[in-house]
Amino acid sequence: MENYIKTSNWTSMSPIGGNYDWIYNGASGTPIAAIAISGYTTGDEPLLKLDEIMDDGSLGSGIIQKTGGSIIYIIE
């Protein structure tokens, strides 16, 4: 992703707290490509609102999912 996102943006804290991570070529049953934020500090309410706008309104399914202490946006 270094060709698409400035390193300084990628390594700084996200707007919801926590750190960005790039998931690529996940193991069987995991996303092939996704952006994750681990250790976010806002709680789930803003993420649920975003999920309602962009996805299916559930953090357990769809392209925006919560897994453990991370939130992931599945690209592929």
C-alpha cells in the first residue's frame, strides 16, 4: 500500500484511536485484502453508525467487521 498511502498517514494514530494494519493474502477463510484498525478507543457506537451507512448495520458480517480488538474494512 506504500504507493497509495503516505507512510506518515499510515503510521499515525487513526481518527478512532489505534493503529492501521494492511491485511493481504489472508489465510483460508479470511479476507484477501483489508484495512484494519487495532486498539481503537472510540467504542463501537461510531463504527455501528458507519456500518449502517456503508454496509449491513452489523459489525459481525459484511465488509465492515469487528474481530477481537480490531475493526476491519474488507476490500476483497
